[in-house]
Amino acid sequence: MATTTVQLRSETKAKLDDLKLHPRETYDELIGRLADAAYDDEPLSAEELEQTRSSEKEIEAGRVRSLRAIMRELGDDRAIRSLVE
């Protein structure tokens, strides 16, 4: 296996350390796992693509509601207050 040196800011290294599944997980294993997670091996179906396009048109037309409005409609006042605090 070929090796490479990579320079990281200390903040980035700390983030990587936090993402390790266990302390002995190597950075190679961690980065490989993160890279694998970034790929979607199940592309969207034609129906899902059409639903996405339809939703985008709704948003562009301004037919949206805020999370706060939806929560108020559902009567979740406690959660609304926590958004403000």
C-alpha cells in the first residue's frame, strides 16, 4: 500500500478524531468509511426526480410554511418557545 502525508489543521484532526468508531480506527479506515458514505449507490427513480422537481416549483412559487408555523398549527408551544430561546 502506498502512503501519503496529508496536512490538516488541528481543528480538522479533532473532528476526524471525534468521528472515529473506536480509538484504534486508523485515519485511512475513517476516511474510507466517510468517502463510501458520500456515494449514493441507489440513484433516484423517475418518480422521485419528478416529485423533487414539483417540490422545487412549489418553493419557487412561495408556497411554503415555516417550521414555526407548522409547530404552532400542531400545538407544540413548548417546542416553539425553545426555538426562540
